[in-house]
Amino acid sequence: MVLRVSSHLIWYLHRLRAMSGHEMLWRSGRLRRRLVARPVTWDSARATLFGRTRPDWDALLRDFREGAGRPVILDRARAARVAATCPEAAAAVIAAAERMLAGQVRYFGYPPAELGPLIDWNRDPLAEIRWPGVSSERIDHRTTAGDPKWIWELNRLQHLPWLAQAWLFTGEPRFAEAAFDQLDSWIEQQPPGTGIAWRGAFECGIRSISVGFALQGLRDAPGLTARRYGDYVTMLGESARRCWAERSLFSSANNHLIGELTGLAVVASLFPELPCATAWQRDALALLTEHADRQLLPDGAGAEQAIAYQLFTVELLALVYALLALKYEPPERLGATIARSSRFLALLVGDADPQPRYGDDDGGFALRLGPEEIRTVREHLGIADAVVPDPAAARTATATITAAWLRDALGSAAVAAAAAPAASGYAADGGLVVLRAPGRRITMDIGPLGYLSIAAHGHADALSVTLAVDGAEVIADPGTASYYGHPEWRVAHRSTRAHPTVTIDGLDQSVVGGPFMWSAHARVRVRAVDLVHGIVDAEHDGYHRLETPVTHRRWLIAAPDGDSLVVVDLVSGKGSHSARVSWPLHPALTAGPVENGHLVHRDGDPVLALTYAATVPLGTDQVRGSENDNLGWWSERLESREPAWLLGAQCSGTAPFVIVTVLSLNGKPVDGLRVSHADKAIRADWHDDTTPRALDIDISRDGAAVLSTPNQ
């Protein structure tokens, strides 16, 4: 208990250091207002929203059923067209709704859970705990037993759109009645500001999106009475009020702010009878537009340095864009943001490349119209293309039922897919290089750690190099593994050691300040990017904090016409240091040591050989599925992992020293690899079969790396 309290205090100290003086004043003012605020009931929430005037809920329900004065996406006529064009997807939604009727849910990598016929919205049946029914401000989700992500997922009510669609697709009243009964029980059990479900405006925002769209799909159901409608609009209005009043600002203004503002905009658009709807929509759009431009960089990369959060953020923006486009003029700046994100993501996946992986991934959805458990980049591009048609997105997109609903509502015609095949590219703002040659994709991360002062969802992976061959991952980020359920997994999976880069003295490049905070950020300096010759030269200062500081500089040399790539790591500075280069593999691969390296197989066939050399004594190592340090694991979903090889080489010596890795895509280790470092020059020599190779690097000149064949 002492250790838990102590670590919690340390977290608060780190968090304070990440704040500006202005933010501290703002947060202290918010805290004072919370302390003196009176508890909110549903009656007081209704009075705050509507004043003394009692709304005519019968008339308002008639307007809602007719779709008067609001955009409409889920309706019965459209459902018939979607079911006709996407019969398998519609059947999958109905099956998901059936599972929900049976009380069966599964979130993240956890096993399925049985909710029972009467859902207790505060109970986690997996952890066998019940979250307390006290003021949400008094609940510290960081120290309470149980995983708050699980209970939050349940209370986001993202299954309600499945029930609404099942009602539209089948006309069976049981789906609509189940949705109403569950929403009734949620309102009864979760009064405003009480319990874990109200812990943060972000949860209010995501839940409002689910409930708002579900109600639209249920608007012709007989069970939607005027009394119910009044309760539901009051619940959404109180949630929207909190989305604005408690919105995430300053160092917390990441995807959470986008989620809060989107929830506000959705409620304002779908329920214009709320007195504040016009102001909410105006304010939400203004702030969304501003922060969308901050979080989606000029080159289309996500500022959070987490691919999954980019998908999540852009799909939130796409919902707002679609609703406004149906009611008013399309918001052009939001459309431009969505389009540039699509072009960046299309660069990453190309024509046949696997899902890119970097940064955190919690499996979050903006709106769950389909039952898919993981959102892929190609599925996301299908959704983005339905809202803002783009040739790059169209070329690489995969159809989903979400895209079908949006495309039908907006009447967006499919555009001609980009004709040019995927090529190499460099997103300078996001700091990602993509090098392509036939049958392979190589990336190198030369970007920042993450977004804002806490960089909450970034990983300590500066200068990481990944490799995909013939559409399958070979070397890649091993995933997120956990947020709260297994804290030790989280520490390992966002560490430098777990990523395809170099660890110095066993330390992360950046300094951990908490599970979602970095107190010191490694800063990358890009020296050169040459897409034509496949050369990247960059360095970072993450180890300048050591008693005897060092700089890690990395060259990637991947000639487009070659069947190997070379990675050169220079540890420059003074003093004695250890260095370890890591290569995390996909779990489908097997690996074993060979002389001065490793050999990697897929289904018994060699796919990659790694050969190492250094200017100081060097040894190889490999780990798979270690329970001691939680290295050698791969995570496809939050709270799940499977064993996978983590290969590498380690050495120690007095800086400066050099490590060279030759990665042979033909699966044949190179012979005679040796490296020398003198003054401003690095030289590496080896043989591919009987062909001599030489690499010469002039350290004093940026990007000056020449790969040659001596004597020829």
C-alpha cells in the first residue's frame, strides 16, 4: 500500500511538471468549482437545460420521428438499401445484436463476459468487482482494483447502434425494446456525476455519439414514448454540457478533446430542440477545426504518433463532417484534414502492405456500426472515402457497413482510384520515411515522441526501422499489450528495448513519468532523407541526460534494387557504455542463432538473415515470451499478447563505437562482415555469396553513405 501511494504521489509531481503556469491556474480553478458544486440529479439537469418551461415532449418526439430540422443517417429506407448491398455485413450486425440480447460481451483481449438478464452497469464480472456509486470525482481509476477500460467500454453503450440496426434490418421489436430497456436501466443506475461512467468528459462524449445515433435508428419504434424521449434527451443534454464545461485542454488536449467536441456536436446536430444546441454546434465546430489542424499535421500524419489514435480521431471528425454536410455546407477545413490524413495512411499501406504499427492502440471506435473488433487502416480509408472521396483512399480502401451508411446518406459518388502504384515517401512533419521496392516496405521513425508535453500515447521508439516482405510483417512494433490490466506489460511494450532501435545502458530513450506520460522526450534531428537511393540519416539526444552523455545516430541504407538493407548505429560521446540493437519479429516467424547473427524462417523457409559486427566486442541474444522482463511478446489487441522472437546484439565499450546490421532478404547470412571507425569515416565490408560489398560513410557530411562493389 505504501508503494502504491508513493508511486501515485510521484505521478502527480511528474504531471505538475508537465503543466504550464496557465494550466495550473486553470486546473486549480476547475477543482475549486467542483468542490463547491452541488450534486446533480436528473431533475436538476433537466431544469438547467430547459429552465422553468416544460418541453412539449409529444411534439418534440413527432419532430424527431420525422427527422425535422436535423440530419438523418440511420433510417428504415436507407437500412433496406444497406442490407441489400451489404448482406453479409448486415447479418454480422444482427448476430452481434443477438449476442447482446443474450448478455454476452467481449472487450479487448479479455475473455467473454456474461452480463445477465439485468445489467449492473457498475459491475465488472471478470474482475468480480463493483465500481462504487459515489461521486465520479472521488474515484481514482489509476489505483482502484480492476481495469477501468473494461467498465468504460461497457458504459460507452457502443452496442446500442447494433440493436438499432437490427431493428431496422429485421423489424423485430425485441431489438428495439432491449435497447430502450438497457438505456432506461443505465439512466436509473448512473445519475449525473456519479460512478465510473461519468469519470471524465471524454466518456460522456463517446457515449453520446453511440446513444444519439442509436436513437435515430430507433425513432419509429413503438416503444419510444414521449416520456422516454424526454429522459433520453435530458441524458444527452447533460452529457453534452459536461463535454464543453469539462473539456480537455492544455497538456490533455489530445484525442480526448476531439471526442468531447464530437459528442457535443453530435448531440447539438441530432437534437436541435436543446436550447443550447446552436451555441454548442458553433463552439464545437470552431474548436474542432482548430485542434484538428493541430492533431493532423500538414503532411497528414497524426501528432500523437499513434496510428490507431489517428484512425479514431479522423473518424470522429468524419462524423461531424457528415452531419454538417447533410444539414448545412460541408465544413471545408475538416474535409481537408480528413483528405490529407487519408493520403498519409494510403502511403503507409500501399497496395498490399500490412497494417502499420506504432504508438498506443486501445482498439477504440468513434461509432460502432459494424461488429468488427479491430479497425484496420484500409477499413478506415473506406469510411474516410465515403465522407470525403479521395483517389488515394479509394485505391486502398476496404468496405464496411459504416462506410455504406455514410455513403448512402451523403450520396457521395465513388471517385476513380489513384492509378499510380504506391511509392516511397517521406512525411516530414510526422517524421516517418517509407521506402518501397518490389515486394517490400521499410519504414524509419524519425519523428517526435508524441503530442504535447506528456506525449501520452507515444512509444520510446526513435529511429526504429520496420520491414514488411511480400505483404507480411517481418520486423515491427510489438504493440501496446495493456493500459491498466497488466501494468508490467505496459512498461515493457512502450520501452525502447522492445522496439527495432538501440538501447543505451539499459535505459529508455525518453523518461517515463507515468503510464500515460513521458517526463523527458528524446528529440530527433533529421540529417538527410534520400528516397531515390534509399538513405536515411538521423540522430536523437535521448541519452544526453546520462552522466557521460552520448548521441545515437543511425543510417539506413536500402538500395531499391538490392536484396539487403544495412543499418549503421553510431554511439558517439565519451565514457564507457553498453548498447543493444533490437529486432522484434512477427509471431508467425521462427528464429535461431547463426554465426554472428540470426536466421529467420516463415513456414520453414528462410525469409531474413541478420548479421552483426561492431568496433567493440559484440554478442548476439534472443528472447521469446519472457515472464521475467516481459520481453519477446506481440500484442494484436489491448490486454492480449503472444510469444514472438525479439532478436538483437549487444556490446559494451568506450564511446564512440559503431554497430552494423546487414539484413539479407534472401535469407542468406553475409560472410566476413567487419566494420571500422576512424576519425570522420565508417567503413563496413562483407561478401554476398562471392560478391564483395563495401559501405563508406562520411560522418561529417549528412547522408553521405555510399554502398559499392569493390574491384568491379
